[in-house]
Amino acid sequence: MKPPASTSLAREPRRAPPRTGEPRRAPTRPGPIVDGLPTSLEVREGGSGLDRLLPDWEELAARSLEPNVFYEAPLLRPALRHLAEGATLEVWLVWAHREGDPPRLCALLPVERRRGYRGLPVAIAAPWKHVHCFLCTPLLDRELADAGAAGLLAHAAEAGVALFEWRAVGARGQFQAVLERAAQRAGRALRATEGHERALFLPARDAEAHLRAAQPRHHRRKELRRLMRRLREQGEVALHALAPGEDPAPWIRDFLALEASGWKGGTGTAIARRPEERAWFETAARECAEAGQLRMLALELDGRPVAMKCNFLARGSGGAGRCGFAFKIAHDEAFARFSPGLLLEHEHGVHLHEEGEVAWMDSCAQPGHPMIERLWPDRRAIATLLSDAGSLRGRGIVAAQPLLRGLLRALRGRRAGPPDSAPPEEPQ
């Protein structure tokens, strides 16, 4: 995978503030030496004091091996303030020490501890995945990735847990290769326990070629044109994008109101209906806008939004363009017969091609999502990996994963009963 370039909608990333004021706390204990490079390990309970490390954090995000906007400062800091209730959280930091240079932050990962793994009474740690976090790949310095991964494994060994579950991380890419290498060096067992693919946007030659790859059947492309034609019969249709330097507050307000106007508002699951989630989103979107990392689109009918979309761009890149993460889409259910969400996603793809800003965009969608997989033909692999934390018990559990999965499948099948005992199918 690749990432950033810029466009008329792009903004220069916010410059890191000068290193003045209170000195950062010294790293707490020595870590592994990797290829002759010493490291040190630091734990911030609950993420305390991270604001003082903001320049280091932003530099790490810009150099990240595999960008993950959910662990960058604009999204993670407000999450730690507003979404962490009831969780036992730490932020693990790994510093590299090159002779003659100041310590360099080479890994950052928010971690949650819990008790129990698939019915086994063992202590386990895992990357923190809150309700609005859709990727848990740690931030690793691409130049010092081996040192960062080794440091995170050393953190796990000192955390008093039997297992570390690398849940919802990017699979089959650079991160997994680095983690496998670090685990082999440290003598840790590492095994994939779950995996799936989700829709990914990769630019094609142009928007029409992209749509044809996603929708090879002519009648489906024709249906999109028919829906847009019917919507235009209702009034003037326009696509608007949040402009660089524009105040994001009205966009944030309209997006929250639009999401809450539908079924999510009725069930209480809309962001605006949950004060802590609203506080997180408003802060995160505002801070992303200040850093040039917020992208919002609106499909409007006579000046009124009938569908809106919110994306976040990572600070880091892979060289050819920005890395995007599609966060949420909302639509006005009064116009459901025109499929405004589908139309906006189609226009979104056209917009991405015209701007040429992103090298890829993660849909952050569930696998098999009925809408986005109709429009984005490429896929991104996501996996959960399990490693031991240095104990024989943990190593045994990791080694026994194939057997445990087989037993769980058998138990699920037994609970479901024989095929002829299933209830009759509901009519379509």
C-alpha cells in the first residue's frame, strides 16, 4: 500500500511546536538492543502527560510504517479523555537512543488490560479499541520499526500478562512482517487467530474506470445514473466539500444532526445522543481540521444536506499520496428512495479521483458491507494476531489455537442443533 500528494482541498500539516517549556519525563527502564541500537520503555498510565510529548508524537505519526489515524494525537487524545471510562488503559512508548542524538520515539500504542481469554482465566493485554476506533496497528517509526516492535514485545513481557492480542491490525503488510521478525528474535509464539478483508479505495486511471471495475455489469451503473436523475427532479443537486481554512463547526453540527435524524437517533446509538461520544467527535474533528486532516463532503438538495460523509487523513504517508480513513456517512431517511448515501459514495469516488490527494482510503467498513463493496473493488486485509508474553502458559495457549478454534466451532455447531431442527426460513 501507498500514500500522500496534495490537492486544492489539502492543507499543509501543522508544524510541531518548538521544544520549549517543561522537559519530558525520562524513559523509565531499559529495553532491548536491536541491531546495536539501545531502546528504552515508558508507560503512561491512562495516557497521562502525553500532551508534553506532542512534537515527538506528531513526528512519529509522520514517519509511521503503516499510518493509523486512530492512534494519532487529534483522535487519540480526546478518546482518552472522553471514551476511556471503565477501561484499564496505558500508553506504551518505545524510545530509540542513537549516539549523539536525543531520544527518538519509535513506537506508540494505547493498551487495555483485561482478565480472561476465550473462557480461560488468564491475564491479557491488547491495543485499545474504543467504539469509534477501526484500526489498532501501532505507530511504528518506519526507519526504526524493528526496534519499536521489539520494544512493544518487551513491554508485554513486563506487563504481568500471559498473552498479548494484536487485534484489528493491518495484515499481510509491512507491520505483520516486522512483528513476525521481532517475535522470532524474542522467541515469542505468534499466530493469526482471526482475519477478514474490507473495502479499500485505490485510484484507477480515472473515476469511470474505477466504477467499471467495481460495477462490471452495465445495469448497475445505469441504476446509479437513474437514481441521480430522479433526485435532480426534486430540485438542485450539488456536491460540496469542506474547504481549506473553512470553519468546520457548521459541518460538524450538520453531520451530527443528520445522523441523529435517522434510525440511529431513534435507537440512541447516534453520536449526538451519547454525550461522551459527541464530546470526542467534536474535539477530534476540530483538531483534525486544525491539522489539515479532516475531510467532509455533503450531497445537497436545494442547499439542504441529504447525505454527508466524514473522513480523516493520517499525518503519515507511504510516498505517493495521503492515507485516508472513511469514518462515517449519514443520510436523510426522508430521501431513502433515492439512495442518497449510495449516490454520495459514488460522488466521493469521483471527487477522490479529481483531487488526486489520496493514495488509498480504508473504508473502515464491516466485511461484506452491501454498499461500499459495490463501489470500491479493492480490499484491505485485517487480522487479529496472538502472541505470548514470555510465559510457558501463554506460549501453550498460542500453540493450541488451532485446537481451540476447532473445539469452539464444534460447540457452536452443537448449540445450533442438527440442520433439520432449524426454524423455517422467513419469507423475503
